[in-house]
Amino acid sequence: MASVELSGVCKNFGAVEAVCDVSLSIKDREFVVFVGPSGCGKSTLLRMIAGLEEITSGELRIGGKRMNDVPAADRGIAMVFQSYALYPHMTVAENMGFGLKMSGVPKEEVRAKVAQAAAVLQIEELLDRKPRALSGGQRQRVAIGRAITRNPGVFLFDEPLSNLDAGLRAQMRIEIARLHAELDATMIYVTHDQVEAMTLADRIVVMNKGRVEQQGSPLDLYERPDNMFVASFLGQPRINFIQVRAESREGMAVLRLGAGDQVPLPPALSAAVEPGAALTLGIRPDAVGLSGEAADGSVAGSIELVEHLGSETLIHVRLPEMVGLTTVTMPGKGRVERGAACWLTFDPEQILLFDAGGTRLKPGAA
Amino acid sequence: MARRGSRLSTALIAGLILLFTGGPVLLAFYGSVVPDRILLDPNISILDHGLSFETYRYVFTGELPASYLLEGANRSMISDAARQVPQSLWNSTRIALAAMALNILLGAPAAYVFARYAFPGKKASFMFIILSPLVPTTALVVPIYMLMQSLGLIGSIYGIILVHTAQALPFTVLILSVFFRKIPAELFEAAVLDRCTGLQGFLRIALPLALPSIGATGLFAFMLSYSEYIFSLVLSGEARSRPVSVVMAALARNTDVSWSLLNTSIFIAIIPSLVLVVLVWRFVVEGLLAGSVKG
């Protein structure tokens, strides 16, 4: 059993509060991803779990045991670093077996374990090479192999894929998902890449400024973000935010955009809205429909920029009196003309509304 | 054309550097194998007489060169100091190797601690070590003489070893601490997770990686010690414990000395450094190259 429990964990560097009052409960064999912008404290949190950083206050338990003062090597964890941190003067096999050797494991057993881990990662033919003779992807595999030989209860990954190119990153992502299924271990993974977070995680923990903004399953966070920060952080291309004002029309709330266009709301959301309030409408690009003709509840704009990605097309639309562009994704290679007038419709079920403080309005009873 | 021009200038500059570095060595060798009367007489060609190694024989065995037994030759040009060259060479080699070893033994751990750990007074002590070579050597001769005298180390090579170690140590600490600082911290964190103590992290991770730098600084300490003069002169005392720099100076100061004898001594004195450079240099360069390919 290797569950990880954090309660009220804080970390101060002098006067700077890097991590503040984080409480998390990570179940055995769960794959949890810490995600957030640079400097949000996610790596510091991981390093505290690893024992590389002291915990200023709060409690850390791994497998039910308090670990605050247990040395890193005795916590039953293994860590994969962003820079791989392979020992340059040792061969791959020596790198992978070093931890076991230092723990006094007999040579034969070390060799067997290294061979076993190498087989899992398909790097048997690299065992006699030095790290400098390996490609980035191979180094990453060795770094993971080094973690596997330690047979830890908890794997910690600190942005392990950020030094790889895009193609290799996608490949290693699948590899890590496969390992998680194979190894039956708890994994905690830090990244600033929301695609990695969405694809790998059982649960995502979104962090900002040292605090946990929200945690939940990837789709949960994607569909029901607590606030604008979480909504904007997850999802590619990013969610659109449009400044609106709530109004009442025939007993139902509608949203009024700057130019006077009105967007109707579904009844459940309508009940949560106070007429007259200044709100932010959040809508994912794939929930926006684009048409060449006006319809009821559509918003007029003009097409300013078109990006063809092959499988889908991103259309950036300028709405009157709006600062930013609104992005629409359309499947396929639709031919759209730049500068043309267009009308946007928002899928009412996927409209998110945020109050002036950025918190999402929860749909009330209809 | 431009490429040819740049190659030409490269060759020219390389040639000039070679002339200034290798030239004196070649001249010393030339002067050592040609007897004085041939060397100094423009009317006699060396080609008629061939090379002569009699001065080498004198330095090592004491057998007088035949050319000085000839009538009219000046016997006083054969300085006794040249006979001290082999012993002084042995002294210098021992002193320099010991200073080199002590430098690595003391300097590497010190540099590692300065590079990796925070402790009170770190900045001040580091500055103190780094700036200490700024004190003029001549100002230190008398105090250090008195110190060594009270320790009873005058007239032995041990006093010289201590002083030479102290002289090279600031450079060793500076160069190695720069290297240790360049090793990514994650490597040591990985070592901590692999159950390494601080000392094991130093011995098993930092030290093997630093070997080329350690080779270079060790070589530097060796050469600094080998060529050091003032302290060697003051602390060495009698002939038995004189290092080669002192003996060479005595030879060179003698205005009557035989040119070929002086050149012979010079050439012999270069040999230990040359041997060490050949042994260590390849290793140093290999290490530096390996490090430069980003790993």
C-alpha cells in the first residue's frame, strides 16, 4: 500500500511562501498529475514528498506512516528528474543499479533487477553505454528504469518529458501510461503541459500561487472548472472568455454582449444569474458554432484569422467591442474566407458563467 | 582566396607561438650537445665535430668533459653546482609531487564544500582564500622562515612542500569549486535518493566527474612548485635538500659557467615537467572534450 496523504502542508523559503496549506489524499495506484504555470509550487510540493525539500509545516504520510522526518532514501519513493540526472561517468546498467548497490544488495540481485527493468523498457541493448551516447528519449527511459529498479511504492515524475521534442513526448506519454498499468504503483506527475495532464491523469490537481485551485478527474475539471484560472489552464485551444451583462427577458436571464447581441441561457443556469450583473462567459472553442447567416441568439462578428491544422480548423473571430478574438474549432479542412462576416452560436449546455471574482456560477434549480 | 588567407595566418600565428615556446627548448638542447669552444667560435662548424654528450656525463657521473681537459681550456668554467642537478631534480620531483597530492587532497574537498554547501562565513572564507595570493611573496619570506624555523623544518624538503601547497591551494580551490558548481544539483539529489551520504556523493559522483579538472589543477600545482624560487632558496639550506630552481639559479648566476653545462642542466630540469605533461595532458584534454559535448 502506498497511499500519499498531505495535510496542511506549507513550504516557506525565507519570507516567500512557495506552497501554502495543501491537503491532498492520493490513493494507492492512483495517477495524480500536479499541473499549473511556472512557479505555482507544483515542483516544490513534489520535492517535499520526495524528501528533497523540508516541510515547513503540515504533515506528509506515505503508506500511512508519517514521513516528515524520514530521509529521502527511506520513503519508498523513486523520482524521475526533468534533466534525467543520470550519472555521466557510469554505464546505463551502473546508473540503474546504483541505488541498489548503495543499499547493499548483492551484485547478482542488482544485475537481475536491472535486467528486468531494462526488459520492461526495452533498453537491454543500451546497458553498456554511457549516458552521453544515448538520445534524449533513451536517456529518459534509463532514468525511468533507474526508478523502476528501486521498486518503489510511489513514482515521482518532475516534468519528465519537457526536454523531449513533440513527437517523442507523445510516444513517451503513452509509454508512461503503459508503465502505470503494468507496475501497479502510485504515480505523482508534475507538468505544466495540460495535454500530458489530461491524457495521463486519473486525477488532476491544478495549482496556482502555491495553492490548490481545484482537483478532480480530467473531464470533470474540463467541463466543470471552479474558476476562470482552471478553465483557462485546461483545454487546447484555450477557452474563450467574453465580457457580458446579465439581463432579464420574459422571466429568463439572457446575456447581453457589448454590441447588443443577446445569448439565451438554459433554465438551470438562468436561475443562478442575477439580472444586471457583469459576468464573464466562458465557452470552449468546440462548443461554438459558426454560420454564414444570422439566427436567433447568434452573435455577429467577422473572421480575422484562420489556422488550418489538417484534422481541424481554428477560426479566430472578432466580435464587435471585444478586446480579444474568439476562437472556434471546426472539424476538417473547411474553407473559410478571411474578413467575411459570420454569426456565432454558443451551445447553451456548455456555457460557463463566472462572476466578477472569477468563480463559476453553479447552475441552480430550474 | 579568403580561406587560403586565413589558413596562412593561422599557420603564421601557430608558427610564432611555436617559435616562442619550443624555440628556447630547442636552443637549450642544441647548446647542451655542442661544446663551448665550438658554440662560441664562429669559425668552427658543428658539422665537423658532431654532437657531444660529455656535459650530460659530467652532470650525472662527475667525469670532466674532454674538451675542458684540453690545453688552454678554462677549468673554472666547470661549476660544481652542476653536479647538484640530479639530487636537486629528485628533490624537486618529490616536493612538487607532494605539493600536487596535498593540493588535490585538501583542495578538492574544500572546493566541493564551497560549491555545494551553505555555512556561516562561507563568502568571507572563500574570499580570504582566493585573495591570499595577492600578498607579495617577498613580504612573506621572513615570517614564513621564522615559522618554519620554529617548526624545525629549515633545511628539509618538508617545509618547502608545505609552503608550495599553500601557494597553489587558492588556485586549486577556485578552479575546482567552479567545476563543482557546474555539476547539476539534480545529480546529487538523485544520489541522495540512491542512498548516498554527503561524503559518498562527493566520492562517487563529484570526484569521478571532476577527474579532468583535478588533473589540470594538479598539474598546475606541480609546475608552480617546480619553478618556485624564493621559498625554495630560503628554506632549503644545504645542497642535500635544494630543489632544482635554486641550483639552476646558482648555475646561471655564475658568469664564468660553461654554456653547454648550463644548457645541459636546463634541459635536464625540463624533463620531469615534460614527462608529467605527456602523462597527464592527454587525460586532461580527453576529459575536457568529453565534457564539452553536452551530456
